[in-house]
Amino acid sequence: MRLAHLRQFLLTACALGAVPTSWAAEGFKLRFPLSGTLGGEIVASADKPGLFGSLAITQISLDKVTDGSGQARQQGASGNFATPAPVAGTVRTASYSGTVNFDLRQTQTNANLILGYLTEDMYGGGRLSVVFNLPYVARMDRRLNLGGPTPTLSPLSPALTTPPLPAGTAAAAQASAQRGFDTAYQAGLASQSAGASGVTDGLGDAELTAAWVYRQDRLRLVTGLTLAVPTGKYSAASGALNPGFGNFYTLRPGVALAYSPATNWTLGARGSLGFNTRNKDNQIKSGNFAALDLAAAYRSPIGVIGPHVLMVRQTTDDSGGTLGANRFSSTGVGLFFTTLIPGLDAAVNLSYMNTLRSKNALSGSFFQIRVSKAF
């Protein structure tokens, strides 16, 4: 067979060797608000029975997706190909192994409409509360660039030694294969980058919370259970570019405690657990997780200000996916400020949260404005 024909066969074979990169089951995120909400909640005015509501707008700016070491994500890419027709009478194969770098930039604007009711009657010394949270992703703009050097192909096998071929044929064939593979490999990265990038919007996953609220002197205790349901816009074929998390449910029990050791100071903590069912669309189960919110609030003449910290850790492995355990971990720190809107008898809470460190997670900053009112 002529070398020119050999080169064409190898170019065709290389084009079949797409780069096998993967995105996590739910896009390196969990069903938990990483913006942090505890700061504004622990300084809420005395519980008023009846209807209440909030409108929250959150601006999210993500600058990377991390790997298991906490660094910008790198993922292995390996595979093999075979010539689509015999070369010199024999089908030749080669393998490759390399690394793909993930360069992510994403901005997102979320709006959450929160409606609730607090009972007038007391139960066990506290009141019962029901809260409905409907999120809407006004705009999600993701730009993902997959890059990295083209791996070196292994020697073609079986080697081009028989039948007797002109001197240099094997080396020329290998070089030709590498050039063709480089073109196909980089084209594959560009194609996957484009497929994981884009702009979208739509409803997110709604949440329903039932809670028991207890208050006595300087202490406020809230225990509750939140169910997140797959109402959001979602397509398994869209990968991570979805306002919704997927076709599965998440149950989050939790308990929050706020205590005022002094007139102008309030300390708060909230612990939550998350239990996920299996995604019916792709049969992947994202691991269960635990979260801890901490906040401290100082009451100044113009409002309440303080720091807050949020830690979320996945406690069980993902199953059914291609990335193994892939345990999510994220720690964020920030500030919040709460004050009253004159004349409206409503509270406005401004908060900022920045990811301090993360593993197998999206990393960035979260700015939120939330207006709340009891009716």
C-alpha cells in the first residue's frame, strides 16, 4: 500500500478517537445554597404569626472548577483507535494517554421567591412553619475551555515490519499518524468545549420546608425538613448547562440555633444533612452531604453586620458515574448586613460569600440582596 493511502487511513482512524472527558453527575455542585443565608435569618425580628415572604436576587461569578486536590481541574484522557481498513495487509492500532485542563468562567443570576406561613397556635412551646421556595435562573452564561497538549501515540501495532517495506516507512507512518491525531484531538477538545458552553435560563428546583420554631428569651431554635423536587429545566443531554439539578429528589433535615449573649450580639449555627435519590434520567446517584453554617451578628445604630462561614462536605461517594468517588467539598467565608427599609416595615439583607477552598466543586463568589416582610 502506498504511503499516501496509509496516511489517509490513519487520519480517518484518528478522527474516531474523540477525547473522553466527563462532567460530574450534577455539574460539581450540590442542592444547597452556597451563598449562605444564616446571617440574615438569625437577626430576624420577633416571630410574627401569619404570612411572610422574601425575594432574593443572587449574582454568582465562578472562576474555576476544582479537582480532588483543590486545584483547577485536570482530568485524564486516554483511549485507542484502529485503522478502519488494513494497512499493509493488517489493521494497525495505537493508544494514547494525556491530561485535559478545565478552564471555566461562569456568571449566573438567580431569583428566589419565598413564601411562608407561621402558625398562631403553639405546639410543644413553639410554632409550626411551612415555607415554599421557587427559584428561577434568569441567566446562566458558561464558558468552558478544555485544553492541553496532544498526547504522544504509542507505536503502531503490529509494527510495520512485514511484508518488507521501503526504509523509513514505519517512521513516516508514525509521524503522519501523530500529525493527524493532533488535529483530531484538538478538534475534539474544541467540540466538547463548545458543547459544554452556552447561555440558558429557566426554572430551578422548588423546595418545600416544614419547621418547628421555638423562641425563649435570648434563644431561638428551628428544626425542620426540606424536600427539593425536580421542577427545574433539565436535560441529561445538556450536561452541566441546566438550571435544574436533575430528575431526582433531595431531603435535607436540619437544625438552627441563635443565641444572644449580649444586647448587641447574636451568634448562630445551623447543621444540615442532605440525602439524594438516584437520577432517573442517567442512573447516577450524587453522594449524600453535610453542611454547617456559622454567623456572628453585631447590632449597630444603622443595622446588623457580621461575618458568616459555610462548610459543605459530601459524605458518601457518587455512584453510577465515570469519575469515581468525586466527593464535593466547599468552604466559603463572607460578610452580611441587614437593616430595615423605612416606611415599608421590611428588612433588606445584603450578603457576600467567597469560596475559600473547594474540591470537586465549582468555585467563585456569591452576592445576594434579599428583601423580607411579614404580612
